[in-house]
Amino acid sequence: MTRDGLDLALAGLLHDVGKLYSRALWGERDERVPDRTHTAYTAFFVRSHEDLFRRVGLDTEWLAETASRHHEGWRDRPQYQPQSPEAWCVALADTYASKEREEGAGGGSPSEVPLKPPFRHLRVQGKEGGEGGYSPVYRLPGGSGVGLAPGALYPEDRPNVSKHVYARLLERLEERLKEMGALALTKEALLLNLALAFQETLSLVPADTQSEPDVSLYDHLRLTAAIAHALWRFHGQNPTPEDLRQDGEKFLLVVGDMGGIQGHIYRIAGAETGVGGIAKRLRARSLEVSLAAESLALSLLRRLGLTPLNRIMGAGGKFYLLLPNTKEAEAALEEAREAWGRWALARGGSLVPHLASVAFKGEAFGNFAALLARLHGALARAKLRPFPFLRSTEETLGRPLRPCAACGLRPAQRDEPGSLCEDCEREKEVGGLLPQSDRVGFFPDGAPKPFFAFPGLKAALGTELQGAAHLYRARLLFSPWKAPSEVKPLLGHLPRVEHALRAEGWDLETYRAWVEEKGLLEDEEVHPQKVLTFAELAALSKGAPYLGALMLDADRMGEAFATGYKNATPSRIAALSRTLEVFFSAEVLALLEEPGRYRERLKWDALEARHKEARYPLLYSVYSGGDDLFLLGPWDALLDFALDLEKLYRLFTRHEALTLSGGFVLVGPSLPVPELARLLGEAEKQAKGAGRGRLFLFGQAVPWAELPGLRAWAEGLAQDLGEGRVSRAQAYRWLFLWRRFFPLEDPGERMRYKPLLAYALRRVRERDERTWERYLRLLDHQDPAWNCLPVWVQWALYRERRA
């Protein structure tokens, strides 16, 4: 009987699941299995859930044999050596996926060895990460957590790992399997539901405890499934063991990259006039970029009969696919280049998809960094000719029409002022759907409107989306679904009226009176799900009514992926990518929506926790994923959020060289989006140019470690200003002296500020001597309070300023 690639993907995904059983039952006798090996438990797992596999047309005995016979080197256990072509395919995939393991390495008790974070032995700037491991079962506010969830991927000095912890994970996995049994699943849906269950339960479990345990069992199983599927497809689904064992360039590594992302997102000509609702439009356009990349990847995989497990990495408008090196795959890539290129040109060419690939042998899995370097070289060459299918200039020309009032790039649908192009009209509708949506569906046809029409697939938002070929979940939720699905937190967070009501303690009538008083009322209909405008977010700031904008980027990620690992295997690279993606998508989203989850980790007192729980949901994620983010919101809340997020990132990575750099600016809510993007880009550039690991704010690039102290100075000055102990004129006098003397190169000239400042401070002494004594520290020219005076003084002035 000829087996299809999905059968092999399932066998690859299941091959090491027995490790969960063997660790949960460590040291116990078990009459249900012939021996205590993980391979015996893998076969037991398959046979124990015979009905689940039989219902999708699988022979349970075949699956048990194929998944468990994956150890060629087990000479003393021939019952677990591969014999059939299918078992050889899984065995080879397991070998390729586990190149990081050291032969003959010793280790401790499997049930007590924790998973180390992928940052532990990542060498960046000559430094490695700190010690620590993950706890698969951990404390959460109000109870305990099991498996992957927001707040779980933080290493601990004494991780909670034992056979009892593995028993809890096994219990959760069995619950998920029982839930799957109640659904009518296709084979692909079963595969992806199993992958989701493993992602939840095995993401904090080491794949190997006998060498360096820095790759999770989930990452290993997923990669093994992808390799087995690609290898089987390369051989036409009918190879001999000899065919499989013969090495050759059987694989293609493909990279897809959406060029021009920032220009595409920020090119909103109608921002200053609010055409179409700028807040919703900006989020919809950011979502379009992410969904375009995802749709391109999914359409290629579907075209070749593969599943999303063969997208081995992907975030931030870029993805990496593992494909069979076949003529069909090459043809699919060429078709995609032209179809997506024409799609981009029809929309003004602001978002340009690039595809590149390299063929490689199985042995190249052992040095994945070198393979990525080859691939990135091919991508750089592809970017030199973005539309290779074009043969004449005439193909790029169209008849001149009135430009769209929102993007200013594509032709408007009607020749009248204020008319929008079709895409911008859809963005307005999609932005309206975002607050009520919890998933994204991909449809070959028949998608519910409004949808993003990509070549081959349409992407729509909603809460049900019946008939979708594939679904993305917007939260880290792992319960089984009938349709094939993955966890992809792409929808972000939009602050709504309900968040303003909670933050201010208002009811709807009070809110309506407030927006009318401020001149902010845009719609007659006011309801809790209405998305707040930029003007409303600015007006909700405590102090000056400005909109805050924050852009952050993870430092040295290029170095980390290119040269960070001594043994850069695909499992390690994928684990690093996935872990970062969890932080910049799920962790950022959870801190926005559920700040209380992090109270203990960030050591907030009860008052701080209540304040942040009220204020952080007012922040708006334009985008957050990959290794960067862009947020907007009330400036005071956003600045507090930035400091908390940076602290979380340090706790998350435990790596001295892995820092964040970014820019923070205050702007009027009607500032055009392209100008806002320019200001943020310049601010981020200043932070990185000053040495990385800094936030540029109020005109200075400040190391993160100094910002909590400066915030304390700002809070003190704000209180002094409010209670009259320091005048605003006094604070502006300090700023004048700093700007006059601090930039001077001559050290002696720079010290001339001291007598002038001492003279100015006499006014403070006249009002309150204890306050005067506190500000005498400014006479120390080496004190951060003087060196960064513009930051905390302006922070306080804006905090105490009223509209």
C-alpha cells in the first residue's frame, strides 16, 4: 500500500512522544509495555488511541511500528530498528532533526533534567546566557499553569521538573486527545491538532536529556515531521530503504520576504484628516502585511501537498519553508513569483514579495547557519530584480486615475474627492471587524467579506469562519478545532471604549459627555466595542494630552542567528525563532491585556498593579511580532509599559548581550502617520547609534538601567510642581543651563553651570529646605540626574501640564 506524505508526517510527529510517558512513569514498573524505552511507549501511545487514528483511515499497527522503529543504532534492540521504507524515512528525519545531540554524552535522571532556554549557550558579543531552566508546571495568579501559556517561558534558578510534573503534562495531553475524539477530523486536522497539543504540553520539555537539553521535544517532533514529509515527497511516496539512505540534494530551503513593509504600512495620505478611521486602518494594514506573508507560505505548501509544519520559521513578514527538491517545487516557486509579483504591482508595488531557495543534502542539517547564509545570499540577489517576469515597461503602466484619498498610491474607485481605492475601503471594514475577531481563516474560495484577496487564498477575520481550509488562533489556546489550525497571535490589541470606561471608572453616558466636551465625538453611536481614536488616546493621557509612540527592536539578532551557536542546527535555530516570536507576540499581548499576570514577576505592589491593569489596555499594538514592535497610546502609560517590557525581556532571555533598542516620542494625534514613522525611525537609530540597549526619549539615548532612577526623579519633580515646592520657571531654568553647558567639549567650561544652578536653587530653598537638599545632587556633574536632566525634567513637566 502506498502511503501519502501526511501518514509520514504523523509518524514523524509521534515518534518520540513516548518520552513523556517514560519520564512520567520513571522508576515504576509498567506491565503495559514490553520494556521501559520511550520507543515502546510511543507504540503504546498509538495503540491506546486506536480509534482516533482509525477514523482518519490509518492502520494503527502500521503507525505504531513506523513511529517506534526509528533507531538505526540500537543493535541490541532490533525491534526498534527501521525495516520498512516508511520507518527508514522517519529514522532519517529523526537523525537530521537531532544534529545537536552529542554521541555518547552522559546525563542525569531524565525526569529531573529541565529544558534550558535557547539563549543559554547563544554566544553574542563574546557572552552566553545565564543559567536556569523552564518549569513545565508553574504558579500563576489564582492558581497554577500547565504547559505553554503567557508567562511560562521564563527560566528559573530552581525549575519545577519531576516525574510528577510530567504526569501533569501527560494528563493534559490525554485531555486534549479525548477532546479530539469528539470531533470529526480529517487526517490533516488530526495532524495539526496533535501538533497543537504537543506545542502546549511539550514546549517546556527537553527533547534529549543525555546531552545539551536546549531543544524542546515539541520543536524536535515538529521538525522531524516536516523532514519526513519532504523526504517522502521527494521520492514520489514510493522509495526503497536504499533510495532513502542515499544522500543527495533532496531538500529545498525557501525564504519568503515581504519587502517595503514599513513604507506600505505608513503610507496613509489621509491620516491627518481621519479618512476611513486611521486607528483601525493602520492596524488593518499592518495585519495585511503579516497575512500576505502567511498566505504566500500556506499557498506554496498547499500546492505541494505539504502542511504548515513545513514552515519551520516565520514572523515579521518573513518565512522559511522546507520543501522537497523536485521539479514540481521549482515550478511552484516560479508560479508564485509571478502571481505575487503581479498582485504587488496591481496595488502600486509598495509591498514587494521576494522568494529565494537553495538545494541541500541531509548532512547540511548539521550546519544550518551556513545553509541560512547561502539562502540569504540568494535572497539578496533576488531583491536586485524584484519583478523578474516583466518583459516590457508597458506592463507596469496603467491609465491615470484619481489617487486614493487614504493611501495616495492606487487609483480611487470613483473620480470624486475623498474616494478610496478598493483595498483602502476594505481596510476600513477589516479594522471594524478586528475588535470582535478571535481568528483568521484562509479560503481557496468563498471567503466571507471583507477579506484580503491574495493569490491562491483569501484571508478573512471572524469568530466562526465555517469552511476555512486553515485557521489561525489569535491567542495561545490549544483546545482541538475541527478545521486545521495553528496558534498565531496576529490580531494584536485595539483599545476600545470599554477599556476607557474601566480605566476612568466611567459609564457610557459619562464617556459620551467627555468626548463631547473635548470635541472628540465622531459617531453618534457610542458603544463599548468602539475603537478609540488617536485623539481620544491622547486625551486619556495623564498630563499633557499627547499621543505616545514607541518602537522597539531586539538588538544583535542578526549575529545571534548567523554565528550565535557553535553547533547551529535547524532545531536550535527554530527554537530561538519560535521563542522570540512568543515574546514579541504572546507576551507583549498578555502584558497589554492582562498586566496582573506579571505582578509577581515584575514585583508590583497592589497599587501599581491596579494602576497598570487599568492603563495598559489603553495601548494600541500597530504591530508586534518577530523581534520588534510598534505601539501607540496615552504617553504616560506607554512609557511605563516600555520600562516593564524591557525588564520582562531581560528576565525572558537572561542574556546580557540581548538587549532592546528603541525610540519614544510624543506627538499630536493629528500628526500624519508617515511623519510619525520618520520620527520613530530616527529615534530608534539614535538609540542604536549610542551603543544599543537604550531608549531614545526627550532628546537623549538613555541606557535602560538608568531609566527607573530617572522615572523616580520625574515623579518627585512632578509632585513638587503640583504642590508648589518647585516652579515651572525653575525647571525650565535647569533645562536652559543644561542645554547651554552640558554639550560643551571643554571640561572647565562645562562646570560653569554649577554656580548658576546653585544660585537658581536658592528659590527652592526659600520654599522648602528638604526639597532644596534633594536637588543639590544636580551640582554633581557625574550624577545621572544631571547627565540626563532633560529626560526626567521634561517627563515631569509633561506629566503636570494640562490641556
